[in-house]
Amino acid sequence: MKTKCSTDKLLRLREMEQDCYSACHYLLQNEELAVTAAQQALTELFRSESSLNPEIVKASAIRHSLMLLAESRSAAVCALV
């Protein structure tokens, strides 16, 4: 059974989901990668103890987008070698 705290946090994250995805998509310019980055960011935020505000969500979205971008570019370089 979910606690009230986790339910409230989930509802708050759902309110911020579109902004999170939009930030990821803007950076990655790729729908599939943006969905993955947004999922990772929102999961991280749900599990964290930090309070939720737009700046924290945006920072998490940027961090996960950049990690995926680095991974995808690294994979592309390895494919060329």
C-alpha cells in the first residue's frame, strides 16, 4: 500500500512530467531518447528524498539527457571502428 507521502510525490511528478519530457526532447532532438531520459529522471526524483520543484526536475532532465547523449555518441563511434 502506498503511503500518502509517496502518492503526493507521484501526483506532483505527474504534473511535471510534460516539462521534464520537453526539456529532454529539446536537448536530444530524438523522441525515443527523450522518453528514456525523462523516465530515468522521473524515477530518480521519485526515489530521492529531495523536494520537488521545477528547477530540480529540469536539472535531472538535463543530467539524464546528457548521459544518454554521451552513451549514444560513444556507441556510434564504436560502431565506426
